[in-house]
Amino acid sequence: MKRMLLVLLTVCVFRPDAGLALIKMQLFYGAGAGDFTPESGNAHSLSASELGATLLLDPIPLVPVGFGLSVLSQTFSPSVADHGVDKLEGLVIAPEVQAWIPFLPIPLVPYGRVSYVIGAYKASTELAVLNSSFVANYVLKGSGTQVGIGAKFEPIPLPILSLSLLFEVNMRFYNFDDKSSEIISQPAGSIISDTSALDKGKWNSTMLLLGVEAGI
């Protein structure tokens, strides 16, 4: 019994990712693509990249479940021009739950996460009317779920501190809704209508994430 406790304590000290890391911070970059399906019309491919950070709390020692909050800054590729906009960016937050498989005899920790996403996406379009140009902006509110499966690799085990590389396949199921428009620098006397094809709809995509994780 004492030997088992000693082994467990050693693992917790030298593998804090699997044991006693109370707070973890993840930083990652991701890229991927998926189909955007508007409420009316055909589906179109839409790709994006993102930078993100996750703060994760593991409140119960030795129980491999944590609760966190992610912040994601997303930028959509130039292919968004196919939808009638020049630029599309979003900022979302995602409360989440993560679980992992601890105490493996190799420095690899499989994990999964489920998140609920809330955020807003701003689209900008520059158009020319009567030899003048103007910028039309509108906002799409987004929400949905994310499901990710990945693995963390700890190349050099350190006491107390956990430092890992992570790779993840993340599936997104977003809904765009509550579209609102505004016009900036509209020429006097012009009547501008919304020419964008990017409207309310669903965006289902797959993202590949690479990042680092530190835990104490």
C-alpha cells in the first residue's frame, strides 16, 4: 500500500498534467474549412484561421475533468469574397469541459473537449456608387458547439510544472443569426441595399489546432 502511494505521489509530482495541476493555460493556432449553408440557397465552402487561449481549472485532484473558458479570434480567408464581403472576422468565447486519460506509461495524454460558443462576426464590404466608395458593415451573431479530440505530448517531464505540446482535431457546428447592418461613409443621396450573400445560416467545419499548455 505504501509503495502504491509512493508511486502515485511520484507521478503527480513529475506528471502534473495527469495529477495535481490545478490551473492550466493553453495557447493555440488553428486553421480549417467547412460548408456554410444559408437559410436559402446552396452551401458554399468557407475557410478560416484562428488564435485562441484557454484557461482551465482542474478543481478535484486526481479526477481528470476540468472546466474552462476559451477566447478565440477568427479570421476568414479571402474566399469569403465569394459571399459578397471583403473581410470577415469574429471574436467568440466558449465555456467548456475537458477530460483526459491520465497515468499512461508514456508522455502522451489523450483528451477531449466540449464547448458552447457565443460571439459576433463583423463583415465589411467596400462598394463604389457614383464614382464614390463607401464601406458597408454588418454583424452576424454566432453560437454553437465545438467538439475536440486531441493529445498532449510532454517532451521533458518537469517537477511541479507541466509543459506540453498539443494537437487537436476540432469540429464546429455554428449558427449565424441576428444580422444587423450599418453603412459607413455612405455618399450623400445614395440608397444602399445589402448586397452580401453571407446571411443567416449554419457553418459546420473541421479545424486542426496546434498549441502549448502550461500547468501548475
